[in-house]
Amino acid sequence: MNATEADVRSFVLAELETSLREAGMDVATLSDDTDLFAEGVIDSLGVVELIAVVSDRYGIGDEWDDYDPDDLLVLGAFCRYVAHRAGTNERAQP
């Protein structure tokens, strides 16, 4: 699936809508540097669940080995990585 960073960001924020609201965060004010884990939007189980749903949605599979764990849930870096991987997988398909 071909996806842009904006597509991925919209999907991620929709998936986390309730958690963002509970953390008192406004989607409109989130920057690319927002760390969703550090801000309390998502916990360790939520990280696993988000990666699973994003992987399924964008056809990434288990290809997270080259992702920097320090950026795991930094919104902008996460969305760029997913968009890049989604585009790479699409080009690799026959």
C-alpha cells in the first residue's frame, strides 16, 4: 500500500484518539517531536498493539529491525518510517 507520512499520521492519531483525549492532548497541537510514550498517551502494551495494527494496515510485517528504538513513538519519525516501509514493500511486490 502506498502511503504518505500524512496518511500514516492520520491513521495513527485516529487509532489513538481516545488515549490522546484521556491524556489531555489536542491533536491539532501535536508536533512531529511528540513522544507518545513519554507523554503518557500509550503504554508498553499499547506500543505493541499500535505496531501490530500499523503493520497490518500498511503491510509492513516484522520489518522493524532497522528502526531506531529511541524514536519508537516519536510521532513524526514513526510516521515517516511507516510511510517509507509501506512504499518499499509496494515496490518489492511483483
